[in-house]
Amino acid sequence: MKEGLEARIREHIKQDGPISFAEFMEIALYDQEEGYYVTPSVGRDYYTSPSAHPVFGALVAIQLEEIWSLIGQPESFPVVELGAGRGTLGRDIRDYALNISSDFAEAIDYIQVEKHWGKIPELPIEGCFISNEFMDALPTHIVVKKDGSIQEVMVTIQGDSLTEVLMDPLPGVLKHLDEELNVGPEKLILPEGYRTEVNLEAPRWMAAVAKALNRGIVLTIDYGYSATELYSPERRKGTLLCYHQHTYNEEPLQQVGCQDITTHVDFTALIRTGEKKGLSTKGFITQREFLNNLGIQHYIRSLGNLGLSSLEYQANLYAIQELIRSEGMGSFRVLLQTKRMEGAKLKSLQKETDSRYKPPTMVPKLRLEHLPLYQAKYSLTEKTIGEEISLWPPT
């Protein structure tokens, strides 16, 4: 626990009264001095697709090159990543772009944006906005159905501990929830005791992205559901989870500033916001479908032709397969939205991959910046495999 951070939250509550969970989450994750995301933490408590294997970035690069070609192969192609962290995805995209087209690689202008840095660029962008596990960590309100009405979970102090208290919802919370419950043919009715999240900030980010994009694509990759799935009866406890040292818990008021706090993304809200702001929804598919359509199976088959040692082969194979595992990252959702690209047919939405992009002789391999998932799973150490550090030299 970061005692200084929690102390400041306590003082804030003592002076101004209970705060919304969204405000608590904002401070815990994004405080400029001690917030969880001030220091990139990928690998410490969890791992992401870009940190698993560079094939993820390679396949995203293939999709981006298609967009670049469709808008006329401009000399400058901005790629704005929201929540880039250590920048692994950006490096993998740029590295692999050289194997697709030198002109495309030279055109990429990679821009990283973190939530705690401020707003996204307001310049007209003709290129791409991309986020991978960004929307799930945006601060969210929490509500509970009690005594027939919706009440909001607020954070207060009781004795020596931070605790929850129910109060009337803040402005905008009920309106947003009502819109989400009305998306289907029949309005969803939340049963008594139902607890869920209402994220007002994710649609705000999507609106800002739609405003900044003049032409191109918005690629949102995250775990989440449509509104009808998110607010279904089986999710009566909500989706909020905390991650600390590769274990999860449901205690966000503990270990303040030292654990990740996430909720599943309401993709219906992102789709609706995007369409209101001029984006066209091209596809909403799983990450497994997205990567398969872009040719990940070609990369898996090509691993056997690289002359890898048995351990290196298994490590790369395991990491790539993690990206499409149905009960894991493969179940993540990919939302593709475009602007001023009417009629474009994207290869990531087609089951047959473009023959131009079958893997070249160079297939990206794990580097030191990627996480050794295979070794961690099977408890392989330097003692058992020799000098693990030399398994995949940096390139």
C-alpha cells in the first residue's frame, strides 16, 4: 500500500465527504505522484497481448498497412496509441512494418498518449487510433439496485478503514445506465441486489477520438461485452477485479496504488458514441477471429522452419497460442470503426487472408522485452535451461 496516497484520499474525504468510486479509482490509478499507472507495471501484476509475443504487433501492422493503402499511401501516417505503457506494441508494429513495405514503415508517425498525461491530440488525424486494454482501466461509477431504486456506491471512512456507502447517484449516471438498458428489443430490468458499473469516461474518450480522426480507423481491443451481455442476470455482481502479482481479488479499497483495478468494457456505449460522432462500425469480433483472419496460423506453421532450439520453439509457440486461446486472450473483443472509408473491406474481417501478407522469411520472435510466459508456466529457471537471458537476443 502507498500510505501517502491513501492518506491523501482520506484527507479529501474528511474535508469534502464521501467520493464516488470513479473518483477513488482515478486517484488510485492515475495520481501524478503515486498512482498505479505512473510507473508502467505490465508484467508485474498482469500481462497483455503485446507483451506476450511480437506476432500481435506484426498482425496489427498488417491491418494498419491496409488502411494506409486505402487512404492513398500518405507520406505521413499517424498511429495514435492510447495507453501505450512501455511502448512494446508500437515497437513491434514499426519493426514489422519494414517487412511489409519500406514506404509504409517510413510513413508511420507513432504517437503515444497516456491518460495521466492529458488529452489526445486535437489535430485532424488521417491514420489510426488504437488502444489495447486501455478502456477497461478508465475510472467507473458503481451502482446497486436496492429497495427498488438505483443507488451509487461511494467511498467513505469508517473507523480506520476506507469503506463503501450507498447514496443518490451523481448526475449523468442514471441517464447513461438507462440508455444502456434500452439498447435491446426490450428494456433490461435489473433485479434487486444487482451491482454493476457505469463508465462515463470511456464514451468521452471515444467521442474525443472520433472528433480528432479526420479519416482512417479506430481499433479498440479489450475484454468486455455488448450492453445486453454486460447487464445480463449472470453478472449481478458486476465485473470489477483487481490484479496484484498475477492474482486477482475484489477488494479495490485495499493496497491503494499498488494494484490494478479494471472492469469489462461496455462496447455498446463505444459503438453508440462513435456513430453519433461520425464513425462507422465495421466489425465487432473476438481477438481470436481478428488474428486468425490476419494470418496468425501462417506464423505458427512457420516457426518450425526457423531452426529454433526446442526450448525457444516451445516458448514462441506457447506465447503465440496464448493470443488466440478461446478461454483467454482469444475471447477479448476487437471493435473496428472507420471514418470516411465507405465501402472498405478490411482483411481482418475476412476469413481468407490476403496472399500478399503471408509471413516472409523473417518471423518475429520473442525478445527480452516480452514476457517469458512458457518458462513461468513450467517453472523453468536459469538452473534448468542454462542462460535464459540468451534465449532470444534483443533485435
